[in-house]
Amino acid sequence: MNKRERIKHLLALAEEVLSTPYELGINDCNIIVVRVIDILCDTEYAPIAFGKYSTVKDGLKIFTDNGFDDLEALVATHGVITEYPVIGDIMIDNLNASIVLNDVILAVNHTTKKFEVKRLSEFRDKVFYAIKG
């Protein structure tokens, strides 16, 4: 898949995420991140996790069972820390992760339990990984 096709898939994923209810193991930040890595790196992480957990603890266990300490360890395997995030890069903030879409990020609002689009500039103090596709 060429770069243009990957970007189309990322934007389609963002539309899907925004129009689907938040649900652990189905439509949460971990699932979104593994799907982005699958799109950019031609990996198959999403089938390992999708629909396989309903608690944060069980979600973390899936990562550890597959050789990663946590989501950030998986992201670090496929990316490098960057100061200048671009579309497809991943923001890690403790247990939360978000996807960069140009000058905005796709992030979950834990109060409303919905994904939202927020300005990237609000998150400049966070850690971003440029995914090596």
C-alpha cells in the first residue's frame, strides 16, 4: 500500500472511530493505536486484541502476553519519539493514547466516553512517536 492509500485508510479509521460508541476492546485508544500501526506497518496486531478484553487490566495482559510491557512498548517498537508529529503519529500520555491527524488529534474523553477531535497544540508537552511505516 502506498503512502496516499495509507492516509486514506487513516482518515477512514478516524471517521469510523468518531461515529462508533466507545467500548473497551472494540473502540478504545488501544484498539485504535494497533489499527493505525497495522495500517502503517503492515502488521496484524488488531486481530489479537479486538474484542478480546473488557477491562483495562485484561487489555494490558494482552500486551504482556504478546511480549510488550504495555501499549507504549508496542508503539516504541514501530516508532521513534518526535517533536514534530504528523498524520499517523501516536501520542502517549500514561494509559491514554491518541492519533495525530494533521493539526488535531483523535482522543478519547473519559468523562463523556466518546472520541473527540482536539487541537494538537494543546498537547505539545506529551510524548509523540513517529511510526516507521
